[in-house]
Amino acid sequence: MSAEKPNPIGLTTVSRTVASLAAGMVHTVERAVVGEARIRTAQGNAWEAVCADRARADRRAELDRMVAELAAARADRATTPQRQPVG
């Protein structure tokens, strides 16, 4: 016959329990303070990241377009003969 010893509660078990309770409390307080509709979720964070990426891509495309226009204008000026003033 083997007698099993009860497992004593260790420091890690206590700290994990406290951390779990604290996370639950923070979650409850967040719901109470900001409201149910404004709780941040992984899906909401992902959508914000997608929108930010699209905005950066739009700004980058606009900048590329402006640089191309400036380069074309400079190339036109370089190929057009300059007129010398008469006088």
C-alpha cells in the first residue's frame, strides 16, 4: 500500500491564482468603465492594424505619384532647349 501525500500549495500556485483573479478584475472594471461596445478585442486590434496599413499604403502611393510627377517635369525641362535672352 502506498500512501499518497497531499500536494502542498506552493508559491507558484498562489501567484498564478492571484494573477488570474487580478486579470478577471481588470476585465470586469474595463467593461464597467468603458462600456461593453468599446472593449478592445483581438479582432478589433487586427482591424485597426489593417486600416493603419491601408492608410500608410495610400500615403506611400501619393508620395510616389508626386515624386514621379516631379521627375517627369525635371526631365521635360532638361530636354527642352533653353532660350537665350536677346539683347
